[in-house]
Amino acid sequence: MRAVIETGGKQYYVTEGTELYVEKLDIEAGETIELDKVLMCNGVSGRPYLDNVKVEAEVVKHGKQKKIIIFKYRAKKKYRRKQGHRQPYTKLEIKSISAK
């Protein structure tokens, strides 16, 4: 089965066995999460979500992405600002997609 889910304000196209990186979730590694914000399943879409479809995923790990450097400057004004940022993420593995 195939589905489009929404989590962390973003949409992801998933199938069973898919591993994906999402915005950080407050769930321990190794636990199972049930994602119920399913926008589409096997070509059938809902408005805004499908009521009878659930996606089960296992939390594999938490971490931080590569550092992004933000560099601001104004030419000929001696203005320079350098800032770094590492976005936290949660890695999920999709275990099952079930339609009732």
C-alpha cells in the first residue's frame, strides 16, 4: 500500500518499509507511533484527511542534521554576521499501512 502522510507541517509519500526523517518527535527510540493524518491512500484522497486509514511507524533514532551556516553581510559597510544551526530530526521506519 502507498500513502501520503502529514507530520511536522510537511507531507511525505510512504510505503511499507520506507525510512524517513521528520521533524523531531517527543517519543523514545524503539517505540511505535500511529500516524493518523493520512491525506491519500492508494489513490483515494480525503478532505482533508482519511478517517479510516492509520499508518504505524517505529522510531529508529533521534539526531541532528548537518550544520547550516547563515552568513549575512552588507557590501562596503563592515557588517558581517555568521551563525550556525543544526536541525533536530527523528528517523521513522514505516511498519504498516492499514485501511479499515
